Amino acid sequence: MTSTSGEPMLTLPEEEKRDPPAHTQPGYRKRQQMDYEARRQVRAREEEEALEKRIVEYGLIRHSSKFVEPEKKPSRKRQSAGSRKKQQAKRWAKHIQKTKDLRSESFKMRDPTFHPTGEVVSPQIKFHSTLTNYEHLSSLVTAFYECSSWPHRDIRLSEDGEVNVSNPTGKKGGGRGVFAVRDIPSGTTLCPYVGVVQKKRCQDEACDYCLMLRPGLYLCARNILYDEGYFAACHVDTPFCRKEVVNEERPMPPNYGRYFNTLAGRPGAEAFNCELQASRDGQNVCFLETRCAVSAGEELLVDYGSDFVIMP
């Protein structure tokens, strides 16, 4: 290279050439700020992604711009098979004990030696564990249970879902009725009406199980589902023992009297094949009897009257 005057110019070697300092270049500060902003945005985006990943992984709860970890519940130890069986056995034992207590209480309500003045169930019976040493408070009750048997030889309780007057469609869990097992002649005593002795009618107007034997004397069978009296005369395979029934070794006979159906409306007396008869021996007892001959398989129907009043 030559100058304008024609003289040669001095040049530096290639290695001695230097770039001007960066801070002297135009727009340096602006580029620095842009780079810093870009790095800050990248860092914020990475932190946001990491935080969202943690939310999904640990189930965190987000409150506005903050993230709060929920309180950790104490971990439940997984129950072993042996422990589950023990718990089930305890629950089953508790259920059995409850059933035993209910059955024992039902026997006590029938025995005047347990409830001399408290709530009693008619007809009352004094139970004993031997064949000969037993007594009843009513001669009619004595005669009935001595001639009866369990299972009952004349009548039966309908099965669940069996068609009867109170359940014409045969719906499961519907009403039940009582049917004749064999031909029954007129005037046959079928069963007693077992119920709690009360001095006045039930407060619940919808109760259809409360009978008035005379003013100041009522029998309510709404909660009396069984009749333990069939065991008093020992008509079972082995000598009667109350423990066998309480311990569920024997089934409890049903209270047939509470399951007798009636007819709606005002049908004539000939529509009913049974009737209620109050005891004439001065006891608080009511029996159901046939008022005409009944054929085997026929449902037994009784007229309870408009006010459930039974006269001796």
C-alpha cells in the first residue's frame, strides 16, 4: 500500500491486529440488557416447569402465586388377613350376644317370676327345664300348649314373597299371612294372640296390632314376633331347655296371631273363616279360632272390627 504521496505505508503483522474493545462498540449496553432479559426469562420458564412437575408428582395445592403442600395424613398400616378375621369374629360374636340377649329378654317377659309388676307379655308362662315341673297362669293356655306342637300341625306362616291378602303381587319383603296346613274343622283353637299387656291403646294411630279385650286392658303384638310358649310343653325332639333357644340351637316359633290378615272395606261375616275369642277364665288371654271349616291351603282371615275391640 502507498500513501497519497506515493510513499509505501507501514502495515502491522497479522497477529498484531486487535479488535476494538467490546464496550467501545456501538449498541453494546443495549445488547447486554437484551441478553440478560433473555437469560432471566429462560430461567423463570425452567423454574415454572419444574414447579408444575412437582405439583403433579406430589399433589400440591396452588394458592395464587404460592404453592402450599397439604398436610400429610398418618399412614394406615395395611390390615393383615389374620387381623381381618379377628375383627370379623369379634363383630359376629357381638351380633350373637345381642341376639341371645333379645331372646333371653323375650323369655323373661313371658315368665311372671321375672316381671311380677313390670311389662309382661300375655299369655304368661312359667318356664322350667324339665318335662313335668312346669305351670301356666291360665288353664286354657295349659290345655292349648299341651295339645299343640312345633312346627304347628294345623297352620303355617307364609314364605317371604308368597301371595296373600296383604301381598297380592307376591313382592319380596311384603306382607305375610297364615295358611292352613290341613283341613281344620269349625271351632278349632288355632293359636293365642301374644302381645304386650297395656292399660291404654297405643299412641301411634297407625298401629294395627293393638286389641282391646275390655276397657283398660289392651294387647299389642306389633313388636312380639315370636311365641316361646310352644317350648313350655316340651313338644320338641329333646326335653325343653331355655338355653337351647337362647343359644340359637333351636329356631323360635313365630307369633302366628299377629300375622292373621283381614279384608278391606266392610265385607260380611261369612267372608272371614276365623274369629278372636277373649278368655273367659279371668286371664288376659285372647285366642284365634275357626268359625267354619277351613280347607288345606286356604288363607286364614279374621275380622278385627272397626276399633280392634274384642268382646268375650
